[in-house]
Amino acid sequence: METALPAAGFLYWVGAGTVAYLALRISYSLFWALRVWGVGNEAWVGPGLGEWAVVTGSTDGIGKSYAEQLAKRGMNVVLISRSQDKLNQVSNEIITCA
């Protein structure tokens, strides 16, 4: 039984190290989530990332909102959609608003 004690001590430190690593990793992820969602990321999105943005599903919902916001921030936006009529309508809306 006394030969098992060093192994148990080693496994204790492996477990403690794993718990500490996971706690730090989760804390870091929560910090970044708070920074992005709580503080905002407007400075990170825009022409500083490049001149062009590709938005799929850009005729409805979230895709349309992304396309509008990126165009307002001065980016050239490539719109992708299944419906050509909706695509023309949204592109005209974005051109007149931006």
C-alpha cells in the first residue's frame, strides 16, 4: 500500500492542474465574451478588416442586418441569396441607405 502513495500524490497534482487550467480557460472565455458583447466591438468591424465583406442569406433577417451595417461602415458588400428579385430589392435599399 505504501507504494501507491506517490502515485496518488502525483494524480492529485495532475487533477489540481487540470482543474486550474480549465478554470483559467473558462474565465478567459467569459472575459472575452463580456468584452465583445458587453463593451461592444464596433471598432473591430469595418474597413480595418479589409475592403470587402461577403454576406450569405442577405435578403432577410440577420444576413440583411449584417449587410446594412457593414455597408454603413464603409465596406463593399457582396450579397448572396437564393432569390434574384429579393437580392435586387435589398441591394437597392442598401445603396440608397449607405
